[in-house]
Amino acid sequence: MTQTADPSTKQMLSERVHARLQEAIMRGEYAPGEALKPQELAQQHQVSLAVVREALVRLVGEGIAVRLPNRGFAVPDFSDRRWQQIAEARRTIEPVMLRLAIERGDLDWEARVRAAHHRLTRTPAYVPEEGEYYSSAWSEAHRVFHRTLLDGCGNPVLLDTFDRLWTAGELARRWSAQRTPDRDGAAEHRRLEEAALARDADTAAEVLAQHLTLTVAALISAPDEVRPQL
């Protein structure tokens, strides 16, 4: 096994293992609730246990893994309460941010919202080489659209909060999309754009709250129980 006494070498190896595990989990190579066993991962990646544990702790901080008391690490499960907590936080904060953006956003903000939505609609959601979850390019276009909508609020503290919550919920979004393939997310995004640019704060906030609710509902309901009501 690779020795990692040199701190800089250990850091480099930890970054590499972290990136590989992050990609594997995001692409569905590990099932919800599946154990992430440090010893097996150390052997697989030919690194020390310390390197693997450091990478796993980072994944826990990002919401991509969980630490289990006396049981090591695992991929979060569908029923993990963290998804509900993230959704609750987002439903509390983001509609308020969107109202502020609609109130404060200028013509430049409107143009950026249109451009971000156009990019989202033109980006393929799935590509064969990236597995069964949506593509990294679509994931980034999706993030940019939502953040651009809220960017008009002009409050960097709120936007930093959005960034943290978005990262923490990325795995849940991928699972949700897989479990509800018939959900018309494109229509939801279109309604968000239309309401925001029409400066209809009430409708925009309502559509956004429901959009966020449907995402997490897919993780706690049978797929055929989740029905958009937009």
C-alpha cells in the first residue's frame, strides 16, 4: 500500500480519492445506504486508511456520505432526515430570495435569467457515458439557472447560504430525478422563468416552493405517488 508520510503527498492522494468517490456516488455506482468501507477503499485505491478516512470525512461534510456511530461510513439513504431538513431550509429561504430578486433585479438580471434558462433547455439531461443519473453539464446548467434567478436579490450572505444548501442536496436531486422520470421539470423551470420575468412575485414564490417540495417528496414516496400539481 502506498505510504503517505509526506503531508503534501497525503493531501494529493486524499484529493484524488475524494474526487473518484464523489464521482462514483454521484453516478450511482454505490446504492443508497451502501457501506463505504475504509479498508476496502484503501486497497482499491492503493492508499493508506488515513487518506481514505480524510476523503470520506470531506464527503460527509458535502452531504454525499454519512458517518454512522460505530459503523463507519455509508452513502445516505432515501429516508435520511437530512434531505427533509435541506428541503425545509430551502423552502424557507429561497422563495424570500426570489421575491427580493424580483423586486431588486434590473434589466441585466432579466437578461441573465433568460440566458441561463436557454442554456438549461438546450443542455442534454442524460448522456450514456455518464450512467443513469443526469449529466454533469445539465447539473451545472440547472445550478446556474436557479442561482441566477436568486442572484438579483443582491445579498451575498443569502447567496452563500444557497450555495451550501445546493451542494448538500445534489445527491438527493439525482435520486429524485431517477425515481420520477415522468416529472416535467422543464415545465416547472419555464414557469419559474416566466413568473420571475413577469415580476409576479407571488406566483414565482409558489412555483419555487412546490418545485422544491416535489424533489424531496420523491425520496419518501413511491414514484407513482409523486405528481406535479403545477
